[in-house]
Amino acid sequence: MTYRGRIKNGVVILDRPVSLPDGSEVEVRPVDLVPPPRPSGPIPSLYERYKDFIGIAEGLPADLAENHDHYIHGAPKHSP
């Protein structure tokens, strides 16, 4: 169940009265009412965002792309 409210003088004030037992754990999460502004200009491609990381890993197995589940999780290797 979700309850909505506002902060007033540092205290959460719920929009509707709620009867919760003392000691009840609650989670308070701010709700963004205004979406964040979108970046102006074109959105960079994946290549542009990650180009600084391309080719920096060394010493990896030649079959890592095909057998990543084997190397990460111990699954059986794929046969060629």
C-alpha cells in the first residue's frame, strides 16, 4: 500500500489519516513531480559513451564472448 503526503517542517504529513501500529517500519521516498530536463543536442551513441574503455582489457580468454557464462558462473563451455 502506498500513502502520499508532504514534508512540513521536516515531518512527513500524510494526505489522509492512516492508523499504523507504533514501531511500524516505513519507507519514505521523494517523488519527482517534475521530470529532469532532457539534455540538449544529439544523444551520444554507445560507441561515443564507451570509446575510452574499448580495448583496455588484457589477458582475457579468446572464447570469452561465447563462454562468458562459463567464466562468470561456472556453466559448461559451449563446444565449437
